[in-house]
Amino acid sequence: MMPCMSVSKPPLITPQKHDTLSEFSLKPNKSILSFTKTTDPRFPDSHLNDLCRKGRLTEAVTVLGSIAKHGSKSKVRPNTYINLIDACINSHSIHLGRKLHACIDLVTEIDVFVETKLVSMYAKCGCFNDARKVFDGMRERNLYAWSAMIGASSREQRWREVVELYILMMEDGVLPDDFLFPKILQACGNCGDFETGKLIHCLVIKLGMSCFTRVRNSILAVYVKCGKLSWARKFFKRMDERDAVAWNSMISGYCQIGENEEAHRLFDEMCKEGVEPGLVTWNILIRSHHQLGQCDRAMELMRTMESLGIRPDVFTWTSMVSGFSQNGRTSQALDLFKEMFVVGVEPNGVTITSAISACTSLEALETGLEIHSVAVKMGFTDDVLVGNSLIDMYSKCGELEAAQRVFDIIKGKDVYSWNSMIGGYCQAGYCGKAYELFRKMQESDVPPNVITWNVMISGYIQNENEDEALELFQRMEKDGNVKQNTASWNSLIAGYQQLGQKNSALGVFRKMQALGVSPNYVTILSVLPACANLVAETKVKEIHGCVFRRSLEPSLPVMNSLIDTYGKSGNIVYSRTIFDGMPLKDMITWNSMISSYVQHGCSDAALDLFDQIRNVGLKPNRGTFLSAILAYSLAGMVDEGKQLFSSITEGYQIMPMLEHYSSVIDLYGRSGRLVEALEFIEAMPLKPDSSVWEALLTACRIHGNIGLAVRALEHLLELEPGNILNHRLILQTYATYGIPDALKVRKLEKENMARKSIGQSWVEAKNIVHTFVTGDWSKTYSNLLYPWLQCMQENVKARSHGGFCIEEEEKEEISGVHSEKIALAFALVGSNHSPQIIRIVKNIRTCADCHETAKYVSMTYGREIYLSDSKCLHHFKKGHCSCGDYW
């Protein structure tokens, strides 16, 4: 037993009289009934009790106040006073209760029972702090007083405070009874205090209270909630009598850690022992299957319990609706919500919130409006959870006025209410309105939290206001007393990446690590796209190292992103190494690897993986089919590619998208079957977009079909009138094919002169990225590069072209040496160390002459050259290119 300590009792705190009215003061009332006219002042108790019995509580309190006001020597018995307090509790009248408290000096003997009743009154009327003040001021505290205070703390879910009160109670020499022990044990379980739970278990045994079922079940619940299932299992086996509550605790414990098989085994054992599973048991199992994403299994369980005559209650249906909604099966969640009404079960606030969330995911505004009407009819307009979900739904459906109206009528706005409304304005691009609301929030009783600041930062940077976003980020700790978290840094990184400011994104990532802020998987997924190019392979390896140091390898999205990024940075070997080392692969994993092989021109490896997908039991999706058709195109397997395209709809019931049609044009185009390509376009059920006509243009350019090239270009001009590259290409084509309309050509020439696109290339040397511009010889090392390039050009034979040559960039005679040639020369002779692998990125399509030069250099100098332009990833090796001279 814990040592008992005597503590001195503080004096009783009673309300003091002040000049101004306090919460305990009596308000002036001109209609106060004269006491002398109603009853003999020597015997007020009978009159007060009579008024109390008749429900005239206000009159009774007025009489008592009159006695106090006139300074009568009359007193009331403790029982009378307690009866009046009980009446206040029953009527939930805290105002009258405070008046009674102000008259406590009229009680003949202020004993522990009177004070305990005051504690109960304040607690049950929702004034917990007042209850604690009375309790702390009590002269004497017996078991009933401790029970009242612990009960009040328990109702407020102040679990840690309950445990602290228990310790004080023991120090005061008062032992709990079989009624109080379960409340204290419940608190231990809910705040995870395993050690105190163990001590109470020992005390229960010493006091001989282990025979009480409620106490035993409460001890078991502590072990389960604290995750000590081995302790729970031992205790459970030793229990003489195990009722449904005990079985439910054990089943719930295994469900919490995802061991549903063991939970079902216990369920079967429960039935064998003759304990009939009740509604609670079924609900525990149903909820656990939803938490594991096993919605179909949960549905089976609900149908089974219905067949056994157990009617699902509101908690069952709520679990079903929220489970399907949270697992992405939102349409079925709404169907279940409707079925719930059909069978006559009224939803609660959580059910309605889950149904509204499903509407949000589907952007089903009409259904959301219907559910809003249901919420209003059922009186859930004051439910903050329902209100918050409605704000979220209306915001994401673009109905900001409706969201604002809901926001305005929520009385007890919490931080989520504010964040949802602010986020809605940010998402719609109204950052000024969001900031206005943000300022109001700072002045309200609900100050902005870190999520609020992050929402504002994301909103600004996503709407291209990066300066304001950075200013807010820097002000967080100073002005808002809110410490930046990982999500704050992620907001900046993702925003800069979205704006195309890759270096800024990488800079924030490095600063984040330098300050000791741990990146999470979201950070990695935000920063990796900034490295998805040939000159960033070193940065990809740097981030990969961070993934290992932070133990983020188990994250499937992170590993999938690494496969994709390594592929785009030119390191297909690393992509495959990661792929082979992953114990778990999803469809995105396979798609990332196949797509990487296609980018590198490795059609055989891509098709081999495509065949393996069927063996692992995964179903190909749109992305898989797109990569596979392109792989067939690279391999020249036209018939196989056509057959696969047909199977998308017939065999897999997937509607092809425009990118699939474009890949079929590429399939025909590489093989020179241009007439079939055009027929395919004309038969398309969808209107061809620019990607389809670009695919046809590429085929025409390679195979020399000028007439079809003109047709493709005219469609591209119509679809993208502002694309200067199309202007240049069609002018070159007209020059070769003939001028159809002199006025049209002059207009195109004028626009072409006004908006010239300049070729730029980037190459990495010793971890530094160097930029080169077409025709620019301002670099200090130009004198070294120019002679080399002149010599190289003399050795490169002119590329034999089957038809005509139209390029996105002007000829070198006009513009000067193209940027990729300068970058290539710098990598070979301009840097101190010439690498074996050269990686170059160009902003527009490389021309045929530069393509031929790269092939020649790869063969003559024994180098591997990776060149990524706007159309293709070229891998030059031993005089050949992975694109097969088709790009």
C-alpha cells in the first residue's frame, strides 16, 4: 500500500461581496417577496422544501436570498440546502446554483456533504474550474468528495488529472471503493499510464476487490489500452468469470495492432464458451477491418450479423460509411448512407460528417446539398464537425459564398473551422481574402496554429506570390509564436517546384537539413521532381542518401519516385537496382520501371516487365498500356502494338485517353505507315490534340512526307496559335513545299521575328552546372572551344536525309553554333577533367546536325553522351542513339 501522508486543510473558499456584481452576487430584484409575509423566519426549512418539491426553485432561492439580505438569524439545515442544490443540478441551472453558493453561510453546519454537493453541482453544470476551486478549499475530503471530483474529471476526459487526484487521495489516506477504482483505471488506460495501472492492480488484490467484475474488467482494459497484450492475455486466462466486456477488450486489443486473425479466433472461442457476441463485439471487428482497408470483409461481417438477427445500430452504419469514405470508395459510402435511412436508422453527427467528406472527394455538390438539408432538419447546424466538413466541401467545390455562410453560423468555431475557410480562399486564389481572415483569426479566441500558417504559405506560393510566402515563413516563430515544422518547409519546397524554381526548392531542402529539421517522405516526394533531369544525377544520389539516413526506404511512394527520378537523370541501372530490391511493389512501381526503360530506348526490357505483370497478379492501368505501346513502337512491332491498343477497351474495360492515341500514331510513324496513321486520326472518337498532330509531324519529318507535314502543322497552329516553334516549322515547310498564301506567310514571318526562341543547354562538370546559349561566345574559354568545334564539323559528314529537314532552331549560319555543341565541346576540352559520361539538357528539340555530331563524338572519343531535349532522351554510345534516329 502507498504511504499515507497527512495534509493540512485550506480554509473554505466562499464568494466575497464586492461593490460590483460578481458571478456569485445576487442581482437586484424589485419584486423580492417579503420573507415575513410568507413564513415564520424561525422555521424556513419546511417552506423552502415545499417550494422545492413544487418545482418553484427560483422562489426558494429568492426566499433564501431575502433571509441573507435582511440579516436574519435564521439558519437552514444542511439537508434543506442539499435539496436545493440537487434541484439546481436537475434543472441544470448554474445561475441559481451560484446564488445558493453565495448563501452558504446560512447553513447551520457546513459539513463535507454540503461541500461535496457543491462540487457535484458545478461539475454537472459544466463549470469544472469552479468545482475544482470548491474541492481544493474543502476543510475535509472523504471518499464521496474524492469520488465527486474524480467523476467530474473523468466526464471532462481529463485522464491525467484523474490519475493525479488518485495519488493525492492516497496521500490523504482515503482508499477508493469498487465504484471508484474503474474510473481511475479507465483514466490510466486512456492516458497510457501502465505503471500506475500495475500499482492499482496490486492494491486491488490486497484489498480483496478482485472479485468485482467491473474492477477486473477495468484492469484488463488498462493492459489492452497500454498495448501490453501479453499482460492482458495472462490476466484474461486467469479470470474466473469472463463476460462479454472482457472478451470485447481482448478482441479490441488485437484489432488495434492489426492482428485481425487472432481477433477472429478469440471471437470464435467466445462463442464456444457460450458468451453471445453483442452489437459492440461486431462493431469492434467491423471498425478494425475498415482501419486495415478491408471494406469488403467489413461488409460481409455486417451482413452476417444482420442474418443472425442483430440489427446494426448507428455506430455500425457510421463505421461503414466512414470506412468506405476513408478508403477511397466514396460512391459506396454514399450508397450506404442512403441505405441507412431506408432501414430507419438515424445518422449522428459523425455519420453526416463522413458522408459530406465523401461528397467532397467526389466533388458531388448536389448530393452534398441534400445531406446539408438533412443536417439542418436533424438539428446538426451547431455541430462543429458537421460545419467544418460543410466548409471543406463547399470550398473544394468552388462555392466559397456557401462555405462562408456556414462558417459564419458556427458558434463554437475551432481551429479546423478557420483553417478550412482560409484554405478554401487560398485554393481559389483569393489570398487577400484568406489573409484578411487570417488576421481576424489572430484576434479571435482561436489563434492560428502551425497548420494555419502552412496553409497560408502554400496558398501564397501556389498563386505565384513566393515573396509573401517566404515572409510568412520567416514570421511564424516571431509573430505567431509558432515553431516551423517539417510541413512548413515542405510547403516552400513544393511551391518552388511548382513554380519551376528547382534551384530554390533544392536550396530550401539543404537549408532544412542544415538546421536539423528532419525531412519526411512528403519532403522527398516534393524535392525529387526538381532533380528529374540529366544534370542533377548527383543531387538525386544526395537525396537517396537522405532517404537511407532517415529510414524512409519502407515508403513505397518514395522508392517509386526514386526509380522514376533516376531514370530521368540517366541512371537506368540504379532504377533497376532499386526496383529489384523492393520487397513490395505496386502498379506505380512497375509503371515507373517500364516507363524508364522506354525513355532509354530499351524496348526488350520494358516488354519483358510488361509480361511479368500478369504473373504477379496485378492489373495493368492506363499508364502501363501507354508505356507498353511505346515499347512496341521502339521495337517496330506494329501489329502487337495495335492488338494491345484494342485490348485496352475490349479486355480491360479501360477507355483510352488522347496520349494512347498519340502513342499509336508513334507506332505507325516509326514504321513509315503514314497513311494508316492519318486514317487512325480521322477515325478517332476524341478530337485530336496537339500531341497527336506532333506525333504525325515527327513521322512526316523523318520519312519526308511534306504534304502531311503541312497538314499536321496547320492543325498545330490552330490548336496552339501562340507557339512560336510551330510558326518557324511551318515557314520552313512552306519554303520547301511552296507558298500557298503570301499574306499569311508575311504575317507568320513578322510574328517569328518578334518572338524568337533561343536554344539553351546545360552540362554538369564537377558538381557545377554550366549554361550555354546558342551563338554566345562570351565565355572566357571560347577561344579553346571554337577551334575544336571547327575541326569537329569538318569531320562530321552531313546527315543523309530521306526527305526534307525542318528544325525548331535556326541554322547555325544564322544563329551561330548551337548550344548543345558548345556544351559538348566544354565537357570534352573545356574542363580540366573529361568525363566518360557526358550529360546535357537542352530546352528545345536538337537538330539533325547536332544529333549526328553527338553520334560521331561518342564513336570517336569513346564517350557515352546523354542528351535530353524537349522531345526525347537520347543516349549516344559507339556511334548509335537510343532513339533510333527517330525523334
